[in-house]
Amino acid sequence: ARPSLAVTVVESVPWAAVEAAVKAVPCTFREGLALFDLYRGKQVGEGRKSFAFRIRFRRADRTLTGEEVDAVMKSTVAALETACGAHVRA
């Protein structure tokens, strides 16, 4: 599974802080994290930027359930809100 997520943060928050917050969420089946877009403009507001990234989840022994991935994504969003003041972009 490779869900994508886009979050907005204040301009001073670096990608490294977002990456660290995602990786701090306990997950035994997260395989990778890749930034694919950085956006600044009217749609995200003055003094803010948007990072869009994919998280790769995989288990070697079985197929992941949607519930497993959803739970980690929910925890990831909460961690980003707390650690980085991030807001999920619709």
C-alpha cells in the first residue's frame, strides 16, 4: 500500500521535521517515505507551504488490511499536527 498525504505547515518547518514526525509513529510495516511535491502559493496561504508525500507499507508474510493502514495514517496525521502544527490538505 502506498497512501499519499499532503500537509501544510508554516514556512519555517523543514521537511526533516515532517519526516521525523512520520517516522516516530510506531509501525512495524512502514517501508519507505518519499516527498514528491513542495508547493507554495495562494492555495496554502501566506507564510505556509505544502509537502506531499507517499508512505510505503508492506508486510512480507501477508497482505495488510485497510484497517491496519488507516490506523497508522490516523496516528501519523495526529503526530504531524502535534509535532509540526501541520494541517492535512484536502
